Amino acid sequence: VQLQASGGGLVQAGGSLRLSCAASGRTVATYGWFRQAPGKEREFVAFITWSGGSTDYGDSVKGRFAISRENAKNMVYLQINNIQPEDTAVYYCVAGLRWKSTDFWGQGTQVTVSS
């Protein structure tokens, strides 16, 4: 499975951003996003099933982030609303063979939020 994340950049606090992940290769059960801020451990952000029927979110992003999937285009998205400086991180797209597994990782996309 190959994963290509994009959409990161510099954004002002309070704004919105949508990250995209282009997936190719075998069918998987789960897609998701993780992030890693400077000097911090990698953090779970969101998961979605291949069908899009189930989602799960990390506690720190619930209510502001939304993960979605467009099967016809093999795309996964992460919509970030009311973005905050603490959301500054490298965001990674992941895929798994089982629900919430992380067997495949893409390269990261940097998100920087200015206050």
C-alpha cells in the first residue's frame, strides 16, 4: 500500500485546512491519520473504515477534526476546523489490514499554525 499525503502548510489560528491522502495498492480495512509535534510523541488523530461506516478520533481533536473517505478516488481526507497552534505537527496518513491497525505509513505533511 502506498500513501501520499498532501495539503499541509501555514495557516492562521481559527482557520480551516483539509489534508488529503492518496492511497494505492491492496484493499485495507482502515485508514487514518497520526501527527507528531516537535519534541512530542506521535499522536493518534483519527481512523475510518474502508467503507467509511465507522470513525474514531483522538480526544484532543474531537469536535474539530473530521475524517472522510472517497472510495471512487482512493482518497482519504482530514478536515481541520478552528485550527489552533497546538495542532502544529507533521501529519501522517496510515492504513491498516485490521480496524485501527497501522501497517502502512505515508510520508508526512507539515502543518504549521500561527497565532
